[in-house]
Amino acid sequence: MVRDSKLYLLESGETRDRMFHLCGAEMLKLKSTGLHDTDARSAGLGTLRLDQPGSRSSPVISITPIAEPESPSSLSVQELRSILIQISRILAPQGFEIYPYLVGWYNNVVEPPFCLQYDKDTVAVLVISTPSMFERTFIPFILNNDLKDLRDPIDLCVMKCFSRLRKGLDNLDMDIIHDFELHPNRRPKILAQTAAHVAGAAYLYQPKHYPSASKNQKKLMGVCMHPKLGGWFAIRGCIILKTTLCRDLPRRPPVNVIRSDIDAQTAIELFNFHWRDSRFRDVIPVVEKYSEDQQLYFNTSPGKRKELLPLLKEKYKHLETEE
Ligand code: B12
């Protein structure tokens, strides 16, 4: 295993052998077509960059080996703030909002199978998409990508944003958990609504607190309300800063925007039985909503959304977009 960061000059063709030589038998997953960051990671080696400045015959490969698991560092609130500013600088222009919280706040309320296996003072960051994410980020994404992948295009787009974030902040050790990730037994890896509530992003109205909302009904889902966006947002995931602890992080309670029980019951029922008409999103006054294109997109069942992509591409093709 390589233990220091160096630049290696390799002759064309010897890349693979040379990497074996340098890195030992662990480095087994290099593809003959080239070298990739992910190969190095999956081989347990660390990040690896391939740079070919003009000359094909002498690629420069820099290997940054995986550090020994970093010991967690405790940060002051001020130090953490500068990390959060860096995250926000990357995600906010793409239409996301971020909310920090501590893993312990989340683990304290969920049942044991949903608990996250990190120190209770580990900092996590909840990410939500606001209405503008669709036009700012998703439209450029579909214009610039040939979406043959079977996965949901929104999920792919958000994955790309998050992996850029990871690259942009490669000094930070992070685990990313998307809202759509499930364990093999189909249990969600993160309860996005609970995370949104404990992070202070959006208040979770739970059916168990409004019994008549669930009387004689199927098991109802709770619904989150954002103080400015009502229901016009989605929870995209959590970034766990796995070696960053901040036990003094001040806790911001979510804003209880629906003051009466009857209105909360109505919101829960609208969400469960009439979500396609979006009335649940409007139970409080909001500052921004999904555009018509976006509403059409999200009100179309996931299996049929791909059919809308060519129409969106045609409509926005004049835009000079950069992802
Ligand atoms: C599974 C799922 C579904 C299933 C629901 C199956 C079912 N009936 O259970 C299906 C596919 C039907 C579905 C549909 C929809 N969903 Co859905 N779904 C999810 C998903 C992936 C997991 C939810 C889940 O299984 N929770 C598990 C249960 C056990 O959690 P729970 O009931 O909240 O219980 C926990 C809390 O009570 C907590 N807890 C206990 N005590 C306390 C105390 C406090 C104070 C707190 C805060 C918490 C807390 O602990 C419990 C667990 O131990 C989430 C995303 C995610 N990763 O969370 C989205 C999610 C809930 N869905 C969402 C949406 C928008 C929808 C749809 C409108 C369609 C859509 N995707 O656009 C529809 C509408 C719902 C409907 N009418 O059916 C949004 C909700 C946004 C919001 N504003 O709240 C989410 C968060 C996805 C997202 N990316 O934003 N969904």
C-alpha cells in the first residue's frame, strides 16, 4: 500500500503493471482503458488522478492514498460555520438549502433499526431542493446528458450534484445518504422527514398526534411543512460529516407553521389522499412554487416521467446551459 502522496510518471502501456508494482496486490481493479478515481477507492487505495498534459506517452498519475481512518475532530460552532458556508456555496446556487444537525438528535427519536451508526455529536447536513432546483440544475442536467440510465433522472441529477460536492470538499470525510436509498430489507437508510424536523428545516406533522386523521383509515404518512415553501420542496438526503463533531451546535426547532389541529389533520389527509393535486403544498402561504413544467413532471408517475424529457429538451434547447 502506498503511504505517501507522489507524482508518478508512467510510460504509455505500463500503467497497469506499474500501478501493481507501486501499490501491491490490492490494486486489482484498474481498467485497461484507463484509471479512475472509483477504481482506486474500491481497491482501498485512496483517490487517484490521471492527468495527461498533452503527451499521451507520459501520463502523470497522482496517488493520494487513503488516510488511516481519521480520528474525529471536535469543532467549535465558528469552525463548523466555515465548513457549512463552503457546502452552501456549492449547493445554494443549484437550488438547494442545507440545515446542520447532530446524529444524536435524530437517533434520539427514531426506533433502533433506523439509528445511524455514528457518534451522537457527529455533524450531519440535511439537503432539500427548493422549486428553483428544477430550472437551475435539472434542466441543464437533462440537456447535457443522454439519459439512458434506468434510474430516476432527478435522483441521477442529485447524485451528480452531491458527488461534485464531495470532490469540491475532498478535505472533508463524508458519507452521503440519499432519500431514495434503501437497505436490502427495503428499510429507508434515512428517515428524511424526521431528519428535516430535527434539523429545523421543516416541521413534521405526524398522524399519531392527530388521531382523527387516521381513524378507520389505512396507515397514513406524516407530512413536512417548510416555513416559507409549505410543501413545495423535496428532501434530497443527508451528508454525514463522519469525522466532524460539534457538541455545541445550537439546535433550531422547526417552525410549527400549522397552528390548529384541524388544519394539521387536513394537511395530512391532503398529502395522503390528494397529493397529485398539490393542495397539501399550499396549506400555508408560500414564497415560491414549482413551475408548471415542474408540476407536470412531478405529478406524472415516475415510470412515465422519461416520456416528458424530450419535450423539456425541446422547450429549453435554446438555453446555453452549463451544468
Ligand atoms: C416509502 C415512501 C413512500 C411510500 C409510502 C409507503 C407507506 N405508506 O408507508 C410511497 C411510495 C407510497 C410514497 C408516496 C409518496 N411520497 Co413518499 N416517501 C417514502 C420514503 C422513501 C420513506 C418513508 C418511510 O418509509 N418512513 C418510515 C416510517 C416508519 O417513518 P415514520 O412513519 O415517519 O416513523 C418515524 C417517525 O415517527 C420517527 N419518530 C418517532 N418519534 C418521533 C418524534 C419526533 C419529534 C420526530 C420528528 C420523529 C419521530 O420515528 C419513526 C421511525 O422509527 C420517504 C423518503 C425517506 N427516505 O424518508 C418519502 C417521502 C416521505 N415521500 C414524499 C412524497 C412527496 C411522496 C409523494 C407525494 C409522492 C412523491 N414522491 O412525490 C407520495 C404521497 C404519499 C401518499 N399519498 O401515499 C416526501 C415527503 C415530503 C414532505 N413534505 O413531507 C418524502 C420525504 C420524499 C422526499 N424526497 O421528499 N412514499
